[in-house]
Amino acid sequence: MQPLRSFDELSLGQRFAFGQFALTEAEIIAYAEKFDPQPFHTDPVAAKSAPLFGGLVASGLHTMGACFGLILGSGIFREVSLGGSEITTKWPAPLRPGEAVAVESIVASLKPSRSRPELGVAVFRHIGTRIADDMMVIEMTATHFFKR
């Protein structure tokens, strides 16, 4: 994937596919033990009686991090990214160990800055979809600042 050189290379509705990831049971447990220690993330036996999930599931924060790892790891924003200011996140379905997730991003809005003409504001919908059943497991609407 070629890195963007300017905010001005983006267009509304433009899509980017970033590949896929899967989290192992060991990765899910290790992450959760450190950052989200809830039984349905850390204990496969206790997770079986969790009323919402009925088994071990990845932390939503872990899922978010895995998605951004693919997006930022692609290098597409390396030359233009100036950070961001907001991410609204939904987790409509759980992610279980070993389930493959495809990650894509869609340009939802573009706005050149009036006060700082050297930058633009882009809003992306970052989506993680479970490959086995085409079920969305995460949707993030994120505001990014890019160089022009």
C-alpha cells in the first residue's frame, strides 16, 4: 500500500483494505490480565457462565488495538498523520479466540482546516468484520488530522 503524501489525495467514500488478524486464546488472556481483567476475558472456564458471551471473548480495547495495528502498520498514513482527536467505538458482536477479522477503512468526511491551511481533518469509519459470518465486531468513527 502506497503511503499518502497529502490529505488532498483522499476522496469521500474511498476505501482501504488492511488485511486481517486473529487473536489467540493466550493473547486474549495476556492482554486482559494486564489491561481489562474481567473473567470473560481472562478465564475460559468462568467465561462459559458469562450471560452475555457464554465463553471467552477478546477485550474490545484489544480488538481496537489489533485493528489500529494493521491500519497504522500498513504505513499508509506515515507521511501525513498528525494524530487525532476522537474515536467513537461500537462493538456489535464479540470476538472469540482464533476468529479471523478483516479490517477496512472508509473516508466518511473531509474538511480542509480554515485556521490552519497546511492541514485537513478526515473522519474515517474503521470496521472490523469477522470473516466466517461477515459479522461486524468493531466499528470506529475516528477523526484524524493530516498534512496537506
